[in-house]
Amino acid sequence: MRTSFPDDPALIGLQTLSEGDLARITGAAPVEVLRLRHHPGLRAALHVAFGTGRRRQQGVIWFLSPMKLSHLQATRPHLRVDPERSAVFEVFPMDHRLPELAAFLTDSEALAPRLIGASARAAPQLVRYRPGLSATFRWVSDAGLPHFVKVARKMDSQAHADLQNHLRQQSEGSMLALPEVTGCLADRGIIAYAAAKGETLEELLARGDREVIADAVSRCHEALRVLWSCDTPDLPGMEVADYLRAARRAAAFIAEADQNAGTLAQGIIAGCEAAPPMLRKVPIHADLKPDHLFVEPSRVTLIDTESLKRGDPGFDLALLDARLDLGPVMGTFPEASVLSARRVLRAATGPNALWFQGLAKIHAAKFLAQNAGSATAESIRKVLSS
């Protein structure tokens, strides 16, 4: 298990957690640490799993100030409280920062026709959970049609549904496709999509066929160029300060996991601050990863578009480029696949490529630092210095 945790004077219970501490806080053993999200001086969310097989469950240990702990203890009776560590524990789907989550699962049978257009074959199956932020479920209708449903904190699902439909109209007949929105509940922060077809770029990278990878990356680039040409005047724009602010937050988290890696990240940021680029502002994904791109012979479907911003296309390409370095580290695809994909990506980059590549490395390194067991400190430094 992870043994190094941030030294935060406001959250003293987070420091040097032992297996015994985790067992006492959760009432379970053994406990596997999955991911840490930390907001210095405010709170930390330790995403954990416990149990095996079908009995495996997820939960969250929240580390809070004593004042916040007292308030939650008085208003959320379901919480398991550990005063010794100023922590509370919740078992999924209970989440005091995302109450929409438990409400969705409780009401899912009644909500199915409004979200997936029919009754459901079975209960929604969790795909991804980000404590306090969002959860994504796979849900199959009685007709056997798969959908993905996202429940997110403070999400304006109707506004995003309108944006998705706007982009679908503009990209019709092109290489770019976006999933159909099959339903949304604006008052609950819930949106449902038809499942994308094809194989993800991540899956193609894992297969390791160099010609297939090069062709797939070329098609992904063609699809992204369609996105970058769309008209979306209402999207929030990204300035130089926005790119740097996100990188600084990521660098601070990296430094908590490994000080030397944090120093590397700060050095990259200093170089970017010294030479800010002239930015384009077009619709970009702004959180691009190989598993966000579903490749078919005649189109590429882009998913998880809630992150869309008006920004520079170089940021999308750099994020995708930096994520390639995680494949060999995490064992999801080989180095040879990285070389094949990168050869095409680097040929497509624009004038701000190096600036964005530096910042994107920091975001990739943060992913490793957040996810327990993903990599050693040496691997984090390797991503930053590649």
C-alpha cells in the first residue's frame, strides 16, 4: 500500500497512515489505496477498495478539519467517524459531496426510460468513480443497446446536451463523430450517451501493430481537426494563465509524492512562464487520452466531452503525446507502440508544440502520482524528463 502522504498541517490525520489506521477507519481489511485527491488546507479524499471478487467494494476516506468533521458528523449520520485521524468514511454509492449518486442508483429503474429510452436489462454497472466529483456507469437497455451515464457534481447536463448536439450537427459526414445524447436530467446533473463503436486508441496501441497504429493516429488527428474547426462561441476560453495555473496545481501534487519530481515540474513551468506563446482559441477537448478516441474505418468517436474549452489545438496533441509515456510504465502498451504513434503526432504539431508538451508531461506525471501502485518516483521523474 501507499506509505507516503502529504504533510498538511491542517489535515494531520492524513500523514503516515498505516494499514492498521486504514482498517480502523474503514472497519475493513485489507484496504487497497486506489487514488488520492488533495486540496491543501481543505480536504483530502482517499479512494479505497476492500473485499474480493463480487464482494469487492469501493469507498472514500475524507480527511477534514475538526470543525468540518463536527458539522458532517451532526448532519450525515451514515458516516463512519474516526476522531483520532479527523476522518470520515463512506461506502460507495454514499458520497456527501455528490448526493446525486446514491439518488440515481436508488431511482434508476424509474429513470431508465428518460435516460436510455427504455427499461434496463440490469442495474447500472460502475465504470469509473471520482469521489466527490463524478461517476460513470455502463447501462444496457432491454433491447441490448449499451449506454453510458455520467453523474457529476454541479454539471449543467442540459447545456452540455445542447453543445453535444450542436457539435454533432456541424461534424455530420466528417471523420469526427460524437456519441448521441439519449437523455439528461438537468436538475440531477445526469447525462446519458449511446455507447461509442469501434476500438479505443488505447486498445490499438496495446495490439502493437505499427501500421494500424500510425493509420489510427492519423485518423484521430483528422477527427480532431474537425472539432477544432467547429463554431462554439459559448465555451469558456483558456488563457496562458489558465494553462499555467493547472500545471502549478499538478506540480504541487507531484512534489507531495516525490520532491525531486516536483522540482523537475517546477523547472518546466518556469521555462513556460519565461516564454508564453501566442494562443489560438478553438474548441478543444482539453483532457485528451487514448481511451477517449474510438476508431473505426470511416470515423473516430470522441467521448468525455464535458471538459471542452476554447483553447489551443497544441494542448490536445500534447496531452495525447504525454499520455503515450504512461503505457510502458503501466504495462498497457509497449514502447514500440509509443514510437509509432508519436511519429505521426509530432508531425502534426504546431508552433507551440514544445510549450504545451512540457505542461502535458506535468499532467501525465500527476496521474502517476495520484494513482497508488501506478509507478515509482523514478517513473514519475522519467515522464517529466522524457
